[in-house]
Amino acid sequence: MAFIITSFLTTPHKIFLLDGLGAMLSATCLGILLPRFPDTFGVPLGILFPLAGVACVFAVYSLACYFLAPVRWRPYLAGIALANTLYGLLTLWLVFGADLDLPLWGSAYFVLELIVLAGLIFLEWGVVFKK
């Protein structure tokens, strides 16, 4: 993991591209794909659409940071890392703490999303704090 963090330190704005594309993928899955199959995934629209909206905001933020490539990038990366951390905690609470009875595919989707998000969060914080 140290090698990956070091490689992002040489081109730190690329982590914003990774984050932005991931957020776009999440927004697409949460806002378009999962709502089309309510019986398969079993997540209420009142949970899917707000999560998709937040993912859209994150995508705009991260892609703007990628294309603008600010010289002082650490505060911006710390901002999206904190936002992703809070989003992960919100997702955990909404999906697994709200007493939903999700089918296997719904649970599997969110577990996979949270695993990928945890890896991204770890990477982002690692790059923020690496000198």
C-alpha cells in the first residue's frame, strides 16, 4: 500500500480522478440501476436517491479538483476524504442500522461498495498525511 500512496504523491491530482469516477459509478448504480430492480436489491427509493445525490456532489467536487489541479491540493483531498468517511458511516447506518430486511443482492451491493470505499478512504488519508 505504501507504493500506491507514494505513486499518488508524485501526481496527487490523479486521486481526484479516481474518486470522481468512483462517485459517478456509485451515483449511477444507486440512482439508476438499483431502483430498476426493487425486488432484487430491496432498498427503498428514499435511501437510494439521497445516497445517489450525495455521490453526484462528490463526483462534481472531485472531478473539479482533478481538472483544476490546485497547487495546495492537500486541504481539498482531506475534504473529500472526510466526506467519504462520513458517507461510508451514513451508508452503514442507513442500510444496516435502519432495520432494513435487505435481500442477499442488496446486502452484497452495499458490502462491496463499503469495501471499495474503505480502500479509497485509506488511500486518501494516507496521501494526505504522507510527507
